[in-house]
Amino acid sequence: MFEMMWSTREKVLVSIIIILGVALGIVLWYPTQSDPPSNQSWQTYSEQDEEEVNQQKEEESNTIVIDVKGAVQEPGLVELEQGARVSDAIEQAGQLTEKADSNQINLAARLQDGEVVYVPQMGEEVSILVLPDKANTTVNLNRATIAELEQLTGIGQAKAEAIIQYRDENGSFTTIEEVMKVSGIGEKTFKQFKDEVSVK
């Protein structure tokens, strides 16, 4: 009887060992089978990300940013497609105001990234209506109008008027550094536009 009981125990132990072995085999086999789909999903996701980044770069290369100022409804930066014209920039800026002098604007002129479009008011004389990149163009402190001075970095209407007043009272600027003698223009402000101005 003891031997029969022992045999039964042995059978139970063998059964448990078999069950554990099968369970362990399933655990070891399942990750091996599931890994490829997981890696495949990761690779697919990475490829989609790369395609989206490339598409975004391509879209950015086909756009330009223009600064529209003066007599328009909504002055500020506008984003346009390559090959856009002044008329497109004005349309993005909410069209002209009632005081705008459209006769001084070349609506058909093509634009490049970083340009400034300034729309003058009636009776205002402006020599530069579409200003190329400031790195390639300077504003002459001795001949510039208020509108042209306002195109300088850090210069608003009040400071532009102060420059004109100083020039009228003291004569032409002999150096660009002399503009720091104008009320409201210190060294910090001067550094912002010093590469955009000239005196000759």
C-alpha cells in the first residue's frame, strides 16, 4: 500500500514537472514570436516620422516671410509661397487702408524672404517701398524719412522723429555712432540697428 501511495505521488510530481515545462516553453517561445512585429511597428513608426520631417522641411523651403508695414489693415509678418508678389503680401495684411497711396506701390514686384513692404499714406514720400534683406541694404541717417527710419530694428515712430529733429538741429551725422546722442537711443538700441544704417 505504501508503494502504491508513493507511485501516486511520483505520478503527481511527474505531471507537475511536465506542466511547468510546458508553461516555461510557452513563456520562452512567445516573446521570440512577438518580437518581430514589435520591431516592425517601431521601424514603420520611425519611417513615418522621417517622412513627416522631410515633408515639413520641403514646405518650409517653399515659403517666405515678409514684413508688411504702413497703411495696411493688419501690419506685421505674413507667410507666403515662393514667387509671391507685393499684392499677395498686402492681401495677407488685410488690404490697404483708406489713406494708403497705392500709386507709389509696385503691386507686381516679386518678393524674397526677409523683405519689408512699406505702404505709404497719401502725401507721404517714400523712396524705398520694398526693402530687400537688411543685411544687404542700409538706411542713410542723413537722408532717411521717418518711414524709412521706422524700418530699422528697435526704432519706432517716436525715435524716428527724434532722429529727424536731431539732424535738423545739429546738421548731418558724421558717423553712425553719433546717432546715440539722440534722445532715447542708447548703446543697447544702437547695437540692434548699427549694421542697417550709413551716413554717406
